[in-house]
Amino acid sequence: MTVRVQPGRKTISGELRCRVEGLEHLPIRPVTARQVMSAAGESCLEAGSPAADWLRLRTICDLDPGWVLGEVTARAGFDPIKLVADLPWWPSGNLCGPRAEVFQRLWRHTVAVSVAARSLGREAGDLNCDRLARAALLHGLGRWAVAAIDPEWIVGWLGETDSSARHHLEVSQLGTDLCDLGRRLAERWRCDPLVVDAAWLHDRSCETLNCAATEPERLALIQRAFLCAENTPWSLTPSTNQNSMPTEPRLRILVAEVQSRCGSLFAAADATAHEERMTRQSARLTLQLAETLRKSESQERLLQALADSKPSERAESWATRAGMVWCAEPEVSAARVLWKDDPDAGPRADAVGAAGERPESTAPDQRQNRPPSLVLPLKAGSLVQAEIQLWCNQSQAVLLQRLKTTPVLAAWEAWASLVAEQRVLEQRLQAIISSVRQQVDDDEARIRNRKLEALAEFAAGAGHELNNPLAVIVGRAQLLLGRSQEAETSRSLRIILSQAQRTHWILRDLMFVARPPSLRPRSCRPSEVLRACLASFREECEARGIRLESELEQTESPTWADPDALGHLAETLVRNAIQATPPGGKVQVRSRLQDNELRWWICDSGKGIGPAEGAHLFDPFYCGRQAGRGLGLGLPRAARIVALAGGSLHWSSPVGQGTTFEVQLPLVSPPELVGPANPQDRSSLTRATPPPRT
């Protein structure tokens, strides 16, 4: 606790030093406290605002040793209102009469050293003249500490006209000199090292100890400033003529500047203990109000985030919004929320989906340059579900203290737990859906294979059982047709032969779809196969009034393929196109070779294929045709041929614009011929990879 001055109390040897060493801080001037609270009320500045918001008070605050000491020893960020709430005032009742004159002289000497140090620092090109001036203002820290405990003692010390007597007074009642006492206090209060050096070595008589200073150049400037102040009317040296005005222009300017700044009393005469108590209480209430408002704003941001959330929100988007919410905290410049099972949780160049930054941030990549200032884990039970990473541009201790006294962090933990549970449930649901879909696909493939196996067994049995009777029927019908002389009988026999042949084709298609034969590749030209197929349909197209147009490759290198399978494929697709095209329409066939791939396009001008029919277009167990028009196995057979060749078959059917089938088949060059060295010996010529034949 701060030791208060008790007027009229006598000090004995050793007691004064104990009281000085128990001092926690210097008091502040009443005028400083008044100006700060007045500025806070007029400009509506919040408590906790950075020191930059109080620059217009520098002309008052920089003249107060107690205030400057509070600035240089601030641990958790400088807060002017907190300083007013914590520090006592210099008691004006104890600083009247001779004491007032002594304190006025001591104060003006202190300010003179500070002003001179700032001026000398500017001339020397010092980049931090404010720090230099503050250290110079606190050079007499030992004297100010003793004055705060016993003003009468400092009056007697300053009235001593002999330097040896002063030193004896210091050692006998303080156990050390004032310079060493100032050093001890500065170190105990954890002041800036430059303040420690200034309190100890500000006098040129200690110049031999400059080598022990942390910043000898700046200390030398403070020593020169102290020497300038000693040449003013407020000199503390006993032998100096205090009533004489310096003649040097620099010193006269210094005196004028100090007089203009220190025209008022050091301690206001009208300041009372009641005013001090009420002012400090007002500062505390202001701090409490500001803290309450900040807590309320944090809770409002949390509630707004809850209101903006959706039940279907993903964990990643929640983390992004949470990072933006945390960026709104006054002490935070950037934030990121990471899930513990996030593979990108480590250092990364991009934080998409898990981070937020203030729009006015001038360093958007600051998270890459330095680790987070504060990490807040979000737990669910004993497990850490996520963590909040914060980059603070102010004291993180203030933020932590506020979070500890509010349920905000606990609410974020509960919310993160719910989001994590929803995320786990969503992952499980997706896994179940994927498993069910895979199972359905597997079941469909298995059922399809079983159907094909059953169809193959049926086709094999039917082919074996029906081909023999069909052969007998065809043979007898042909025999009777050769003997028949009547036209009606001949027509009936031809119908019997045609239907028997149609039955044979149906059995063939069934056996092909169920158990397609192996391809028998050999050297061929697909364009020639397609031209031959189109030539076979031209007569039928002319009879039905359909235009058959083709656009085929003019030159084509031989390729390794099964010409019979290509012929069946072309025949099926062209026949389907002709059957789907009404009289007066047209069928277009195009062929292209591109990137070792053969492409066919067969387009008709029919009514197109509807969605219901298109879903079963290649299904051999579905037929959309009317009875008597076949089993509809043409397209399933074509799809099987393309699949065996390693290609693909696609179709498109815009409404009312016909249907287009596109075939894509890979092309393989024929194997090279190998034989004996003598080209005339052709008897042993073979292929490198002879095609298999069954």
C-alpha cells in the first residue's frame, strides 16, 4: 500500500529510510487528475484508451513526476483513468508556506532538466526525445520519494548550505545518499533502465561511473541538462547564487520556458482530501462502467453471432464467423479459430475458412510473421474441440481478466461443442449415405450380372432347343417352296422362312447380350466399315423418304479392331436412327479421328427420347416398344460392343430436336510384321501378336 504523509510526525534515524523503501509510488498533482478526468468527460474517451488519445494533455502530464513514473512503470498497458483511480494526490495542506516554496523550486528544477534534455536530444538527432525527457524528469527520484514521505525533511535538506552537511544528513538518516536511494527505488519499481541511470548518475560528479550505464550517450545528454538546470535560479547546489538570472541566451530561453510551464503551484491550494477521494472514486466508477460496457459488447457480439447462425452451418464457416467476431474485441487485431482435427491447423500461408482480420489492418499477413499472442482452448468435457488464436495489439492480460469475469468464453465452449457434435453427426450421416449408395450400386451390379447369367442360360438352352426345330422348319419350307407352283402357297412359305429367320436373330441377340463373343481384332479401316453399312441402308431410306447424309474421313490409316463388331455397332445405331426418323426427315452420320480416338456421331430428326425412356436406354431387360416390333436389344448390344472395345457411348436428346449418339473408341495401330532377314522368303512370315480366333 502507498504510505501516506502524516503532518507533524517526527522522523528518527532509520525510520525514514524504512518508510521511503515502503513507498509504492509517487503521488500525482491534483491539477493532473483534474485535467485527465475533465478530458475524459468532455471528449467521452473510454477508459483503457491508448496514450495516443491523450496527447493534448501532455503539457500538463509531462510536468508531473508521479504521473510520468506511472507511465514508465505501467505493466498491463497505460490507462490514464486507472492511474487517477490508483494514485494519491500531493497533499496541498502540507505544502504551504516555506514548504510550498521548496517544492516549487524542486519542481521547476526537475522540469528544467527535462526541457533541456529534450532540446539537447533534438540537437543530437535522438529519435526518442520523449523517452529522454521523461527519464530526465525522474532524475531526482530519490528526492521526490523522501518529499512524499516527509516534506519537512526535504525542506531541511534543501536549506542546508554545505554540501558535506547535506551528505552527512542523507547517510545518517537514509543510510545512503539520495542518488543511490533513487537507483534502488527505480530498480524496485522496474523502471526503464535509462530512468535508473538518470536517478543514479545524473550529476557530473559521478561521470566516472558512466561506463556502468546502459545508454552512456543518452545519460551524457541528461548530465548536460542537469548542468543547465544548475545554472538557473532554481539550482539545488548550495553554493549557487539562486537570485541571479543567467546571461547565456540558451539558459535564458530555458528559464522562460520553465516559467511559462510552471506558472501555477505544484500542489493546488484548493485541493482537498474530499475532492481527492471523490475524484478517485469517479475514476474507479468510470473504469467499472467501461469494463461493463465492454463485457456487454462481447456478449452482444456472441448473441448476434448466435442469431446469424443457421442449423445447417458447416463447422468451417462457423470458425470463419467466429474469427471475425473475436476480431471485434478492442485488444485483438487478428483472430483465427481452428479445429483440433483440422489438417491445416499448423502454420500456413492461407487461413481461408478459419480466420478474420479487421478491415483497417495494415499487416494482413501478420499471422505468418509471429505466433498468436493468446490461445484460448474450447473444451467439450476433457477434450479440446477447437482453439481460438488471437493476435493482440494491446495487453492480453486485460482481455484475459475480462473473459474470466464473464460467461462469454464458457458460452463459446458450449457452442463449439454443439458445432463439433453436429459435425460428427454430419460425417456419420455422409458415411452412412455413401455406404448405402455403394451397397445399392453393388446390389444393382450383382442383380444385373445374375440377370445376364440367367439370360445367358436361357438363351443357350433356347438356342439349343429351338435352333434344331427352326432348322427343320426352314429346311422343309425351302423344300416345299422349291416344289410349289401356286403363288399363294409360295407367299405363305416365304412368310414362314422370314419369321423363322427373325426368331433366329432374336436368339442371336439374346445370346450376344448375355454372353458376348470375344473380339477378333485385325487390321481394318473403320471408315470403310461405316461406308459399307450406310450403302446397305440407302435403298431403305429412299423408300421411306428419308435423307441419309454422311461426313466421313477421306483418308484413314489401318487400325487394329474387329470389323465385324464395328459393323454390328454401325448397323444398330443407323437402323435405330432410321426407325426414329419420320418421312421427310434426315439422318446424319459423321466420323472423325482425333488424338488416337475414333468418334462417330449418328443424329436423327425424330421426336427424341423422353426422361423415362432414357433411364432404361441400355437396359436389356426393359423394352419400350410395342408388341411385334422386337425385343429392343439393339442399343444394349451396341453398348456391350463399345464396352468390350474399351470405348464409351453417349447420347443427347434436346426436346423436339431428335437424338444424337456419340461413339468414342480408342485406336490401336496394327502390330508390326516380323519375318526372316531375306525379304523374298515369305513362307515363314507371321505377325508379332496374332489375333485370337474362337
